[in-house]
Amino acid sequence: MSQSKLTRRDREHLISIFLLKGHEEPVGPSKLANKMNVSRAGALKKMRRLEKYGVGEYIPGEGLTVNGEGVAIIEDEILNHHAVENFFQKSLGMDFEDACKEAEILGSKMSKKMIDQINIYYGKKKEARCGLDLEPPFEPEDIEECPWCKRLFD
Ligand SMILES: [Zn+2]
């Protein structure tokens, strides 16, 4: 599947577009550029790339809308992050801040098998310290307070 070629940076941009409500209406490149602190040209290039990988549609003059496939990837990213964060806290006794930061670095590199294993082991005992209810669908407002999502825009 082509979407597996999305880089971590691509996924971060995808989540940002979602936070700007790109699952409901097109988000223009200037808006994304502002939020991600990149150039407008860079944001546009990223949007074209996301479209090429089938996670949204780009309408010239309007912007990118995230499609169902894109939303599914975003949900996966959010769930995976919090699964890995939980794992670091519960198995290694890391505090929340460190677990969140390590999960950000390692989460996207872990295999699906590893994440499935964490979910089997900690499934029912999982909770997000940011207060997110780990049951999709998510709305942009739900994840706005998550420190990991906030850091995307640092
Ligand atoms: Zn969180």
C-alpha cells in the first residue's frame, strides 16, 4: 500500500491538517504553513505529496481535504502513540513527560506486530494522561490538549 511510504513528517502534516478541520473542509497551504511554521511553497508541496499517496484531495485555490483513508491513518497514529506511551510508563516506570517524548521518537518506528502486542497486553488497562478517550472517531478538539499533538507545532 502506498500510504506506508508516508514519512513521519508527512504524518505530522496530515495530523496538522486534521487539527485545522481538514476532514470537513479544504485547508489552504497558507494556513498549514502558518501552523507548521514552514513556507507556503513547502506546505503546498507536502499537500501534493499527501494527495499522491491517496490520503486526501487537493483542490487548486482551496486546499487539501483529508479523506477516509487519511483519517484512518491519523487515528492509528494517535492510538499508537498513546499505546507506546503507556507501555513506557507501565513497563519501564518512566514518567509521563519522558514516556511521551520517547513514544514520539520510537512510536513511528515500531512494527505493527510490536504495537499489537502492547495492545494485547495493556489493552484494557490503557489510559491517556492527556485525557483523550482512546476510542475513535476523534475530533480535532479532542486531541488539541494532548502534549504530543501540541509539540507538532513547536
Ligand atoms: Zn496524548
